[in-house]
Amino acid sequence: MGKKSSVSILCFLLISSTPIFVSAQTCNEAAGTFKPNSPYEKNRRLINSTLASNVTALAGYFNGSIGVGPDRVYALGMCAPDAEPQACSYCIQGASDSILSTCLNQTDAFMWSGEEIFCLVRYSSKSFSGVLALEPITPFYNQNDIREENQKEFDSVWDGLVLPMITRISSSVRNSSSTSLSLSGKYYSKDVAPVPVYGNILVLLQCTPDISSKDCSLCLETSVDYYKKWFHTKRGTILLRPSCFFRWELYNFSGAFDNINAQHPPSLPPPKSPSVSNLTNITKKGKSL
Ligand SMILES: *[C@@H]1O[C@H](CO)[C@@H](O)[C@H](O)[C@H]1NC(C)=O
Ligand SMILES: *[C@@H]1O[C@H](CO)[C@@H](O)[C@H](O)[C@H]1NC(C)=O
Ligand SMILES: *[C@@H]1O[C@H](CO)[C@@H](O)[C@H](O)[C@H]1NC(C)=O
Ligand SMILES: *[C@@H]1O[C@H](CO)[C@@H](O)[C@H](O)[C@H]1NC(C)=O
Ligand SMILES: *[C@@H]1O[C@H](CO)[C@@H](O)[C@H](O)[C@H]1NC(C)=O
Ligand SMILES: *[C@@H]1O[C@H](CO)[C@@H](O)[C@H](O)[C@H]1NC(C)=O
Ligand SMILES: *[C@@H]1O[C@H](CO)[C@@H](O)[C@H](O)[C@H]1NC(C)=O
Ligand SMILES: *[C@@H]1O[C@H](CO)[C@@H](O)[C@H](O)[C@H]1NC(C)=O
């Protein structure tokens, strides 16, 4: 499998205690290209102009297509389930717009985006609904390492937190009685566990709701394997794939944990906000599977 993807990084350092905003458009160089001003490009622009409102109108998840034959553009937009419609719309619009302005002639691209909330936008020349897509993958890792003498204990807490999350996420279903952004609540999971020395491990996982629960598990398990293979000693990892999102950190990120109570072990001082150099930063490590 080639690692034919180009990634552009936006990194906004906001006020000191605010985590780094990490976002990356992945232009899939392997999937094909289109010509400027072609019908494909026009259709992509048409979708760009309606995607955000369609996603918010449809409870945080929308898939659709515009055009016929080779000019047909398929698209998906999805927000985190706890996103306010306004924030969702803003996130989708921003992601869509940056895909269009970065992936200038690639037919296929995707972007997981956001800090306060997060969202996914994906474009393709082929129907992808229900199809597991593990590639291309865009990885990020924290520069800092877990100390060697802590790694074993750390791993056992990490495994005890993340592996059951994957089991649970793949059996989670849409809450049909909820009128809020509910469909995107399928295959979404976040959790926290206290870990000696380092404070808390915070994890956020999500799959797109169109894939099967078996494929959702597979996508996330593949990401766990990737983390263990390439970034095992690191203090945080983000793995972005078209079908699933995997991120864990030792700090509170994405506003995702505002409503989760961290269970600090009583003997530990509350974790300090990490300094900027301790955040999982934008250094990308391009390894294929
Ligand atoms: C796509 O864009 C790149 C860079 O701008 C260019 O080198 C390439 O020829 C383009 N491909 C097509 C099919 O237009
Ligand atoms: C968004 O919804 C409108 C109204 O239902 C529809 O005309 C438009 O084609 C939709 N956009 C996409 C990308 O399908
Ligand atoms: C995408 O849509 C937004 C909102 O309609 C617009 O502001 C932006 O210019 C569009 N981007 C491109 C590349 O057409
Ligand atoms: C949108 O999703 C539905 C349900 O997953 C699927 O049946 C449909 O084919 C999708 N539409 C497109 C244009 O991919
Ligand atoms: C489903 O959503 C409703 C309304 O938001 C909520 O009261 C209920 O607890 C939810 N059920 C589950 C299983 O999450
Ligand atoms: C994350 O930060 C928010 C806002 O600062 C706070 O309310 C929440 O308790 C924090 N969550 C954890 C797990 O530390
Ligand atoms: C930040 O990294 C330094 C060097 O690895 C480490 O000594 C320090 O404890 C870290 N701080 C936090 C809050 O993780
Ligand atoms: C990323 O890590 C490198 C090496 O530790 C550091 O020099 C750089 O400042 C960091 N960048 C950000 C944005 O934190």
C-alpha cells in the first residue's frame, strides 16, 4: 500500500493554555485527478456550498452526491454527536473549504477537523458508503516519550481503557429517541482513565456510521496496532483515516472531555496544563502499514 497522500497542516497556537488546533486535509493522490473547471470541480463546489447546511439539517450526518457518470461527486459530512448545530456548521464549512483549496485536483480527500468540536468531511469520485477505508492514513504523535520504567504499567492502563472502548463502540447504536445530532453518536466513544505518574489518559474514538460494526472494530484495532508499532513510547497519538478517528492524549483536548469527570488518584496532584512542547504536535511521521 502506497503512502500517496499529501497533507497540509494548519496549526494555530492560541492563548497559552489552549491546546494546539491540529487539522489536516489528506488529498488522496492515488485515487485520481480532475482538470480545473471540469464538471467534477463544479460539482464539488456545488456540494461545498450546501454541505454544512445539509449536515446540520440532518442531525449531524449527511451523505450525498451530485452529478452523473465520471463527474459524479460523492460527499459525506459528520459532526461529533455533542456538537451544537452552529459549531457543527462552522466545522463542516471550514473543513470542506480547506479541502477544496488544498486538494486542488485530487478527486478524493478527507479531513477530520476541529478543536472545540470535531467533524469529518470526505469527498470522492466513487461511492464509499458502507465501504471500509483504512488508507490513506495521516498520523501525528507527541514528541515526548513515556519513561521506560513506566511503560509497562502505562500499557496495562492504556489497554484496560482502550480495548474495551473498541468493544463498546462497535456495539453502540443510534439513539433514535434523541432529536439532537444523533446519528453521528453511533460509533463515537470517549473515556478517561487515571494513570500513575502521567495524570490521565484521555481517548476519543469514532468511526463513520455507514460501515459495519465489524469494520469499525477493525479500523480502530488497526489504529491501535499502528500506534503500538510506530509510536508505542509516545505521549499521545492521532491517527486519521477516512473511516475512523483515533486520538489519545495525556491532556484534555477538543473540548471533548468537558462533561467527563477525571478520576484523579487521590495521591496525585492535579495534572498541570501541558506546555506547548508537550502537546502532540504537528510532526508527521509518514509510515505505511
Ligand atoms: C494536478 O496538479 C498538479 C500540481 O498542481 C499538477 O502537477 C498535475 O499535473 C495536475 N494533474 C492534472 C491531471 O491536472
Ligand atoms: C443538500 O440538500 C438540498 C435540499 O435537499 C439538495 O438540493 C442538495 O443537493 C443537497 N446537497 C448535496 C451535496 O447533496
Ligand atoms: C465553499 O463554500 C463556502 C460557503 O458557501 C464559500 O465561502 C467558499 O468560498 C467555498 N469554497 C470554494 C473553494 O469554493
Ligand atoms: C448514503 O447513505 C445511505 C445509507 O448508508 C446509502 O444507502 C446511500 O447509498 C448513501 N448515498 C450515497 C450517495 O452514497
Ligand atoms: C437517548 O436520548 C434521549 C433524549 O436525548 C435520552 O433521554 C436517553 O437517555 C438516551 N438513551 C440512551 C440509551 O443513550
Ligand atoms: C477538560 O476541561 C474542561 C474545561 O476546562 C473541564 O470542565 C473538564 O473537567 C476537563 N476534563 C477532564 C477529564 O480533565
Ligand atoms: C513535559 O515534558 C517534559 C520533558 O519530557 C517532562 O519533564 C514534563 O513532566 C512534561 N510535562 C507534562 C505536564 O506532561
Ligand atoms: C514540536 O516538537 C518539536 C520538538 O520537540 C519542537 O521543537 C516544536 O516546537 C514543537 N512544535 C509545536 C507546535 O509544539
